[in-house]
Amino acid sequence: LMAGERRRRGGEGPRERPRERLRDPKLRQQQKPPRGSGRGRTALALTAAAAALALGLAAAVAEWNRWSEASRLVTPHPSPPAVPPGSTGPLASPTYFWGTYRPHVYFGMKTRSPRAVVTGLMWLQHGGNLRHTSEQNDGVSRYGWLMHDGENFGVQEIRDEGLMLRTEFVKQPGGDHGGDWSWRVTVKMEGKGPAPLLSLFFYVATDGQGTLRPVLENGTRLAAVAGTAEELGDFTLTFLPPTGEGGEEPKYASYNFLAAGVPGLHRLTDLVRQSLRESSMFSPPGRPRRRFFGVSSTGGLPGEPPQGQLLLHQVTLEPPAVLEVTLESGSAAGVRRGRMAGPALSAALARHAATFEQRFEDTFRLGAHGVSLPQRRFAQAALSEMLGGIGFFHGRSLLRSEHREEPVPGTESMLFTAVPSRSCFPRGFLWDEGFHLLLLGRWDPTLARDILAHWLDLLNADGWIPREQILGDEARARVPPEFVLQHSETANPPTLLLALERLLPDAPLPYLRRLFPRLCAWFEWLNHTQAGLEPFTFRWRGRDTDPERFLNPKTLSSGLDDYPRASHPSAQERHLDLRCWMALGARVLAVLAEHLGESPAPYRDMAAALSDNDLLDRLHWAPELGTFADFGNHSAAVALRWHRPAPVPGRPPPAPQLRREVREAPRPQFVGALGYVSLFPLLLQLLQADSPRLPALLGSMRNERQLWTPFGLRSLARDSPLYLRRNTEHDPPYWRGSIWVNINFLALRALHGYAQAAGPHQERAAELYRELRHNLVANVFRQYEATGFLWEHYRDSDGAGQGCHPFAGWSALVVLAMAEDY
């Protein structure tokens, strides 16, 4: 930097030649002066000083580079934001301001605000467990949204150990702060027998701003909460007394309330659980008295200073019962026609349900195509669960640069996004979101465009978007520690461009102009950081680095996690799927540039090169395998073997470890793993309709010894060496045989395209399309009927749901497959 400043002022600056001579031992030897010479000692001292100065400058420059790189890591991209300031507020976007934007809880609402007021529901069957956040293995047998339009209303059913809860909400516009809303919770027992004692906990909490004031009735019942918040103005939350199942007769109940400081929204469950005491009494007239756990004020959690307030209303009763909660905005008082409760709420719910059903049919035309009523109800639930799984998050990611050991907090960010799974993954995932937007864009293009813009506003100065978004304490509390840190060299498939391709024709030009520079920066980052050694090749960075631990080191950045790649990660690798994603991205950006009047040439040229079937053949066709494949430093002779580490004197014998053995040295070659990656030139329709490679891929798809099953295409061929093989002792197979809906959807989309394109393989593609569509849709529907859930993936042997549930992320793409809407 100083040298540059001297040159700018006309000075000469340091010369590089003498420095190079100083680094060369032979040249240093030639320059050594005679022993005992004063001039020599002086020269030696000067030489040493110069060397020290050079080393100091080098260290300073290295430190500067590290600081600069870390600074860019957390610096937002300089282009104008894709989401205009204020556009998500209550005046600019009133219908989307309030929502069920807390997908990790069974039922709760908040606003699209950085530090929102949050509301929610907990329940406790006395003798059971407190329910609040949706957990994978908490024993709740079925739950999910049956109807949800993404804007105004939703209906959900939850079944928990014989208890059925039906949660419903309706929003009503008006005023300057997002209007009003009303909840109805209906509880009843399934089957016969005595009704257990049930407590329902309705709460409202703040997170750093806003005030809440309890309004008590008879000193014991929390009748209402009077609140004030920056984004909401004045509001009143009213808890109406419970009624019988018909909604008319009063229902006897006992009441408790809790007022406490909140150390963070992620501690709400702990706070309520700790406040429960078995000292309250349920005393219905003429009935035996029963003791139950009631909340009592604790002031908060010990040692954790409060960041906000919590007010909680506990209602304890015997099912069946109906309970209602209303939120009324102070600014809507002049336009409100009356409280939306009781018959008025019933009428509003009926109107919205009828509108939803008609809109669903108008959008997807399933009834017109002869789809049965049970399957239409299933499709409505799949869409609704995705809409009900949209969340709004605020906070900082934890980032690490490949050049810096210490993690750094990212810039403060907001994200509006659908989540893959309310129980397992209630946060944003980059490559999942592109698939989500294919369905959301068909239902509500405005909503989809908003979500896409939020994702692009996460871009940093280099054009990188962290693949997993863990924003805020509530989101972070649900993530295993090893997945919290996001690495700056790690990419993800650019599926947002897949969604943009569908949204583009009807998107407003100003919106597209805001997106364009960010899309270009993201694509350029991918092109620069994920490039391979040879021109027009690409390599996923961030593969697992412990070669002895994994049977095949994972590639999380690809989205296909443990799908077999080269056994020994190296810079030689060429990843077929990434090359195909880049071809799709270049094609979409070329169309977008032309649409905006920008020069499409660079993207069009790149798309043409990456779609060149001859070049694709040269780089990725493996004649010995008869398919397309990755290339890298690979050995097929690998296996996991038990090893006992050497004992340490004075310590117990170490436990045996499962470690990888390589029986044959790796060499540069194509990777023999027929599966989803092999199909990518077909999946993204890069192969020409008359390609001589299509018959081989279509044959592998239909071959039951390879990819075909009665339930969909399996991810890895049955005759592949790593089919259903564990990757470590605790790492079961994931993308090594299971059926995944997102890739099957891409296969249906591609087959549908090839079936409509003139060519020698048209009829074969059409036949496979019809069979695959039937198999996939029938199995996903059958598993939903049996279990009540969409699943993360499906077992290839019998079609059973596996992994996380509910998983209404890309598994909900089954709705588009049913509608044949690609």
C-alpha cells in the first residue's frame, strides 16, 4: 500500500529485483562480505534489516488480505436491494404482514418485522408432555394444514394421543398496521372413555421492543392484553371464555396466567415448563376435584436477563370445547364492523374455505382432469402445508472464510422463505427454495417473487449466498452445532434460476431490473469459485476432508449429500450435475438479459458451450459405463473396516472405530455410480431430442435392476457399488437408493418435454412419462393416507416414507405432477 502511494506521488517505490535476490540462498552467499570487514558487518546488518522489513511487510500485506477478505464476507452486495425498503410493511403489503410465520411451532403468528410481537399456542394433557414446537419424535401422530391460502386464512388438524385439535385463523384488513385476526381452537377426544384434563396456553411475547399490559378479570383470568409496538401501534389481544363444541354453551374452566421476562424467544418453552406447579385445582360444580399443573409467575429464568415480555393465558378444561382469541388493531377501530368471533368467525371461515377450493380448482384443474376427491383433498393439504410452512426470520448467520480460522457473524439480515420441514428443518435452504417456488409461483406469483427477492438480498459483496440460513435465536436453537457455521467456498445448486424461468414472463420489469445485477453477481461467483481445471468444467467445493472416516466423502454443497463422487477429493474432479446447473443458469440469464434490453451475448455463448452435446460427451460420457458420469481421482475398491486404535498406557482400551480401507490405489477415471447425477443432462434437458445418448439414459431409468421402482426413480442404481451402503457407522444411506420427489419431478418435466419434441425417442419418452407419473403420485398419496404426512424421501423397496416428516418442501411438487403443470 505504501509503495503504491509513493508511486502515485511520483516516487519510485521499492524495487522487486533486490528482494528476489535476498530470497535466493546462492545469491545471498555471493553477496556475503569478507569476515571481519566493518563494511561487511554494516552491509550484513542492513541486509538483515531489509529482510526483516520485507518479512514484516509481507506479514502486514497477508494480514491486510485476510482482513479485506473477511470484510467482504460480511459486507452486503452494493447493488440496490431486490426488496425495496418498506415494501414488506403493513401499509405496502397488508395481506402478507401478519401470518403463520413461525413454522417451528404447531400454531403461532407474527408479523414480517425484525423484532416482532409473537403469538402462539401450547397445550398439555395432564399426565403427558407440554407441546409447543413441532418435533420429529415427540409422539404427535399427525398434524398439518388442510387449507391455507398464504394470505388470509388457514385450517390445521393435530392428533395427539387421542386428542384432536383443530386450529383455524382468519385475517381481516383495516387500518395502518395489518388489520385484525381471529383464532379458533376446537378440542375433542377421539374414541370413547373419560376425557382427560387438558390445559391450553395462549401467549403473546415481545423480543426487544414493545410493551404488554395484562387486563385481568376477577384477579385470576387474563381476559386481554393491551399492547403497543413500533410496527403494530396499539392493539388488544382478547381471550374469550371457552364454550361447548357447538360454540354456544359456556364451558367450565380453571384459569391461570403468567407474566414473566423472556431471555429470548427460543426459551419460551423452557420458561413455561419451569413455571408449572402441581398446586392448582380443577373444581367443576358437582364433580370431583382434580389437581393439575398450573403456571405461576417466576420472573423469568435464573441467570438469564430478560430481553422482552411474556403474558400467558392458561385455560384448563375437559374436552370437547371451543376457544377463540382475537387481535384488534387500534388503527382499525374506525373501519371495524364488529368483533370477528362466534357466528361472524364461522361465516368468515366458511367464505374463505369456499374461495380457497374454487381458487385451487381454477389453478390446478384437478377436478376437471378427473382426479378423485380424496386425492384433491390430499393435493390441497400438500400445497397448504407448504404455505403454512413459510417463515420470516431475522438475525445474523455465522460465517467462516476459507482464509480465516475464526468465524465471524454476518450482516444483519431478514429472510421470508418457505421451509423444507417444520419439525426437522424450520429455516431457509438455498437449493430447496428454488423447488418450493415452482409450486408457490403457480399458486401466487406475487408471493413467490417476494420470496425470491428476499433470498437475493442475502448476497454478500463477492456474490455468495450461504446455503443454509440460520437467522435468529429461535432458528439457531433447532440446528445441530456442526451445521451452524457457513463456509464461504460452499455453493448450492442455483435452483432459484429454475423458478425464475417460470416467473419471468409475467414479472414486472422494475422487479426484474432490481434482480438482474444480483443474479449476475451470484452466477459470476459460481462461475469463478466452482470452476474446474479444464475449460467448461466445474467442481463442487467443500467436500468432506477426512478421507479415512467416510466410505465416500460427502458433497453437501451439491444438495445430494452422500451421493457417490470420486473416492479421493481432488482438483481434478469434474462434476456433471454442477455443469448442467451452470448451463441452465446461463440460459435463463441470457433470456432475462434480452428481456431487459441488456446484452445477452456472454450468457448465450456460455449456455451454448455448456449445452454442446459433443463437448458434454468428451468431458462426461463414460464408454466403459455406458452413461454420463463424474470424473476424478477414484477407486472402487473401498470399504469400511473396524480398527482398534493403539492403546494408551494408563487409560482404558479405546473403542474400535469404523475406518475406510482402500484396497486399490485411486487413479483418474470416471466414477461408476449410475444414478441421479448420471441423468442430469436429461433432467435439465440439455440433450437434443435426437441425441444418441438418450436411449441409454431412458433404458437405465426403466431398468428395475437400476433406477426403476413401482414408486418412482431411485437415487442410485441397485447394481451400483455403494447402493444403500452406510457412509460411516452413524451415517446411514441418504441419496444412495431412496426416492426423492424433487428429482423425480425434474424427470417428469424432462420426459414431458421430450415426449412433445419431434425425434426418434418421442414415443419412448411419452411411455416412461405416463408410467413414472402414475407410480410417483400414487405412492406419495398412499403414504399420506397411511401416515398423514408428506415425507423427505421414500424407500425404494416398498415406497414407505422415510426421513423427516412432515416434509412439505419439494415433496409438495407432487401437486404440479398431478396437474401436469411443468
